[in-house]
Amino acid sequence: MGKSYKINKFKDNFWYLLFWPAYIGIFIAVELLGNGQHHVVHCFIDDMIPFCEYFVLPYLTWHPLIAIVLIYTLVNETDNFRNLMKFFILTFTVTMVIYLVYPSCLELRPEVFPRENIFTEIVRFVYLVDTPTNVCPSLHIIGSLGLLFVSWDTRGKDSIPKKVFMALAVVFICLSTMFMKQHSFVDILVAMPISFIGWVLCFRGKEIEKMEETLSDI
């Protein structure tokens, strides 16, 4: 009975994953629609942060970490999976609209790396495949915070280690965007309120409904 119920829940929620190919297509389209008139994002804090190629390691964990969390919650915690996917759909869609209305770009990438090693080679590849346009707000930050939010709702005896690991991973991913010169500090600041609104609407929706019902009964 339990196994059959899990399989049915899996099937009912699997369609959410169709968002990802749609998102990739929209992101590429937004990049191609850029008319070259991008607004440069920069603040004084960016100048205080040195380039450090070693941060490419936490930076590259973003994609596999999202995949792992999505698969885990889809199989084991379908409610959390739905909340996380709703968060991604809402916040990423808002971000795409911002990119269209206010195209942004960076001029922070170093022209010459201070060191030459395997990590700088990886950074070169990242720079090659990831253009410094449409950066504000940072999807890396929004996506990472989504993973942090869903970890808060993780249940089970091993939930504390998962939450600690996710918190550390999110901190290093956020730092990596700046130390790799992939994002400005401004991109992170703008990503915060979008992420917070997404958290309230997608992870705390039922609590808001209960609060509204309580207030209506007073």
C-alpha cells in the first residue's frame, strides 16, 4: 500500500520537471534577444573582492546539487518537491522578465589570471560557455536559497546534518559567484527579496491561509 502510494505520488508530480527544458529554452531566447544595450552592474564591494579560481569548485556544484535535491524530494518528500518546483517556476520566471526589461552585464572578469593552474583552466571554460550578460538578479543565488528553504522543511532523524550541509553549501556557492567574478554583490542583493517572496508564497502558503482563516474568524 505504502509503495503503491509513493509511486502514484511520483507520477502525479513528475510533470513539474518539464519546467526545466522550458526554462533552458526561454533563457537561451532571452540571451539571443539581447540588443547589446546592457546595463553594467557594479558596486565598490566588487572591487574589494579578489579573484580566486578555487571557488570554481563550489560554483560548479550548483547544477548537480539542484538535480540531487529534486530527485530526492520527488521520491521521498513530494510535498517539498512541489514547493521547491513552485519556487523555481515563480522566481526564475520573474528573473527572466527582469532580464528582458532591464538587461544587465558585468565587466568584472579579469583580463589576465593572477595564477595559472587547473582551476583557472576550468574558469576559462566557464567564462566561455556562460556569458557575463543577464546577471542581475543572480539565478545562482536564487536557486541556492531555494535549496536552503526546502532543507528547512526536511524531516527525519538525519535532517539536522542535511540542513547544516545545505547551509554551508549555499554560503560557499554564494561566495563563489563573487570570487569568480561571475556576479556583482548587487546581483546578490537583488536576488534576496525575490527569493524571500518566493519562500513566502511557495513554502509558507498553507500557513498564510491558516492565518487568514484565523483573522476572518475574529
